[in-house]
Amino acid sequence: MKSASNAATPPAGTFLPRTRSEMAQRGWDELDVLLVTGDAYVDHPSFGIAAIGRLLEAKGYRTGILDIPELDEGWERLPAPRLFVGVSAGTIDSMVTNYTASKRKRRVDVYRPGGAVGRPNRATIAYTAAARHWYPGVPVVIGGLEAGPRRLAYYDYWQDSIRRSILADSKADLLVWGMGERQTLEIARRLANGESLRDLGGTCEMRSADDLPENARVVPSFEEIEKDSDHLIELFHALREENHPGAKPLAQGHGKRFVLQHGPLSPTSQDEVDSYYDLPFERDWHPDHTAAGGVPALEPVRWSINTHRGCMADCTFCSITFHQGRTIQGRSEESVLKEAHALSAHHDFRGTITDVGGPTANMYGLGCKLLEKGDPCLGRDCLTPDPCPALRIDKESEGYRRLLSLVRQTPGVKHTHVSSGIRYDMLRDKKGELLPLHHDLVEHHVPGRLKLAPEHASPDTLRAMNKPTFDVYEDYERDYKKECAELGRDQHLVNYFIVGHPGTTLADAVILFEKLLDRNYSPEQVQEFLPLPMTRACVQYVTGKDPITLEEFYVPRGEKERKQQKALVRWKAPESREVVEDALVKAGREDLLPRFRHLAKQAAAAARKRADGKGKGKGSPSLELDTCG
């Protein structure tokens, strides 16, 4: 992979230092904070270590980044810091980075130079041990998307067993969970002043039994969960009920000691969120990584703008609500436009902002009085089975619509796309009419494909996922196609589907297959379900029960069954044909075989023409473009 353009790469001195020589360029003879990550250093707000590092820098702390410490000079590349070492496995869980859902070793790690693999398994634990060795006596704080969801005892898919809290396993001094900016600054301040790190919101620490707060809520211990995994249901309820400012601390026994989780901080204010994204990011990988081909993970987000954090959806397979919170914490128009102007002035910019969004793009500005005050609201879900009447969808969608309009009017910006996903069930008013935002998206902001995530078509599976029923998607699909036709737009819908989710029998998988067959659609990429820690679906997977309703679910576990469900979605792929036929026979749906064989034969012929360089312009250029739109 090559750099985004032939323009000169920014000099190393404009990045946070990753070597002693770069420290010397800044006139530093020591560091206050050292941040360790398994990723290559990419100075972009989408990469957590860079975001934390730039914030520390802005507050006057001399901060270095020890990225991919197993390469180059390793741990000797930077000196021991004065205050603390912050350890993160990387942007995502190291086991997900290293292995597929089928537990096969991945051949590419897009967060490392040139996509080369080599990140250690359970990198948070490995890096903490190494930090203890190289920097004895220096406090070690862990955080990120590997540590946060594993802050209490959890099910480990890779070992098929219950593991202890990663804080106990790593023997770190403190664990930061959530987005981490305010906690990190407070940790630095306290250590600089010689103060204790106890009782800090959004963190976990180890305590003895006689040192627990009086109001602590004791949850099932690691040993109890290891003996009977049904205790995960009780643990899930405690996490869900104490996920608001002012919540009780949770105390979980690990042998003779306890992991003490302090409740989350209050939702981040708009001014705070603005300040995080207004920092002077280079939006590039460190120049030391250019020779290896750069860092592939940067390209999809290099010219994107993040508008908010938080998600109200509560999809069972996602842990965002336990990490970013349910409250939508958005940036101001001024901050977003400032970033749009900065992008347009960048020497590599070619006129297209690839995304203006967040966890779900059209949640920007969305909220209700309870969530904005940080109060718990567990009586009903925000979006399922239908949007809560307390949500200001009609009003706030106009704010996102206005924001998109302003961004696309930025001088130097030719195209403004939305690529981070849209909740189609939030594109209608309370009367069921499409919002003006829908029209603007179709006319101005779809880069040829609009990404939507129905996730499945089976009613039972969608209920297990806490997603809208498929007819909600079909209604929007019909309206989208109509709008495209009226505007003369040749635009498609790209769908995301999950296979192997709890609650998905073979019969459910065939329901989705039949919907795809009706559309002559076979997506190239399909997500195989992973029971990630701190998700409702993980509890479903381990216990066979939904932790909230206690409904019992069928759980597809074997590799053969998961392979069948994947093949039924990717039915146009040549390697899927035999598997699909076997699955349809097993499901008693031989009636679908003639149509499947006919369409699969057509797809194979079209693929051969493309491979031979014939039939240019005929058929779909890829499996993914044979879409519902």
C-alpha cells in the first residue's frame, strides 16, 4: 500500500514522539506519560491512542507513543515516563484482530505497517507484563476496547471458558473504561500531585474485602460464574442498571480480592467533545511506517468527520452502550465545519469527505430529557419495537440535515458522503412519513451505495438481536428505490447481515436466504457472530437464554452449521453451491433448489465473463452490487 498522494509526508517532529531522537527534537529529556499500543501510530482522531496522546499534549504533558513495541528497538525506543504507562491492545480487541470468527489465523492486520501480522494475543496482558519489566515502579494503567469490556469476569470465545477480569490477569494498577479522556487527564493530574488513584469514576481498581465502599453492589464472583455460567445473567443486569452517573460501584470477587468498578462519569458536554476533535491531528501515519507501505486502516477514515459518540440502539451484539453510553454526545456545527475546512485545505485532499457521522450517523443531535441528565431509563428500549415517543427524531433530524448541507457547501468540498450507517427506522416521523433528511441523503450524500444493516430477515432472529422486523426494512427499501427512480439516481443499497447469532436456526437462515434469492442479491461480505464480552448476545450465547426476557434461544455453535448459514447468504459464491444445496435439503426446502440452481448458474456465467474481460458494463461489477436497490 502506498501513501495517499505523492505529496511530502509530514515531518516526524509534527507527530508525538515515538523515539528518543524525536524527543530530543522537542527538547525533551524525559516523558510524563508513555502510551503503548499494538497498532502503528496513526495521528488521526479515529485512533484512540492518538486522541488520548494529543489531549495530554494539549494539557502540557510530555507524551510519547510506543507503538508496535515488538518491532524496531522495542521497549528501549522510549524511556520510562515520570507519571504512568498507559497500555492499550490497539483500536480493537487483539483476538479479533488476530483470528477470524472460525478461529483461523488472519493473514492481514490492517492496523499495522503494511498490514503485517505479529500482534501478541491478549496484547493488553502481554504489554502490561513487559511494561512492568522495562519500567519497574512506574504505575501501569490499561484501557481501550480490549480492556474495557473485560473489566469484570467474562466469557472468552477463543478458550470457550470464563476468564478473570483483565485487571486481575494483567496486574495493572488501574483500568480505565469508557472513552477515557477525562479519566486519563485526572490520572495524570493526581499522579503529578502525589494523590491517590482511588474512587475515580469510569475506572476499576483492586480492593480487599474490608476496603469496599458501603454502597457497593456485590455481583457474582469469578468463581461463581466459572462454576455456573447462568450467573452471567445477574451480572448483566447489574451492569445495565448501574450504567449511569451516580450509579453504585460494582464489586466482584476474585479469590480473596475484589475488582471494584466505579460508575460512569456524566455525559460529555458539547464543548468537551469539540475540544477533543479540534486538536492538531496530522491525519496521517507516522512517517516511520511509510517504507512498509503505510497503515491500511487509515484510508477508509482519513477524510471522514466524526460528529458524535454514544448510541441509543441497544442491539444485543454490540457493547457501545457500555463503552460510549446511550446518551448522544455531539459536536457543535462550528467544530464540524472547522474540521471540514481543515480537510479541504489539506495537501492530499481530493474533494470528497467520505463520511459525516458517528456510531449511527442520523443519531446526531438525538436525545431525550432523561438521557441528557444522565438518568437511567430501563423501562423500554429507545428504538425497538418502535422509536420511543420521548425521542425528538423529527426535530433533531433537521439538525443533522442542516449540518450535512453546511459541510457540502464548504469551499473545496465537492462531495459529502455518509458512510457510517443509517438507521432506516429513524427516517420517518410519528405519522410514518419519510423525513426530509431521507430525500437529502438520496440526492446528495449516497456514494453510489447506501449502507443499511437489517442484519437478518427471520422474525425470531431479529427479536433476539433487538432489531426492527424485516418489513420495516422492506418498506424503506421500496421508498428508497422509488426516490432513486424519481431523481434519476443509479444508487444501490448495501446490506449488512450477521450469521450464527443466538436464536438463528437453520430454518431462520433459510428465511433470509429466500429473501436474498428474491432480490438476486448475494453480498460479498457477511459478519459471523462473535460473542464479545459485555454484550447481551454473549449472555444469550453462553446460557442459551436472553438475560432480560429469560426466553430460551437455540444457539448455533458448530463450525458446520455456521458455515451453512454463511453460505446461504453468500449463495452466489462458487464455493457455497454444494453447502447451500445440502442445507436446503436438510431444512426440507427442496422447493427452492430449482430457482437457486438457475440463478447460481447465471451468476457463475457472469463471473466467467468478467474474468475473461468480456461483457464489460453488463451485469453487476461485484457480488455486492447485486443489491436490493
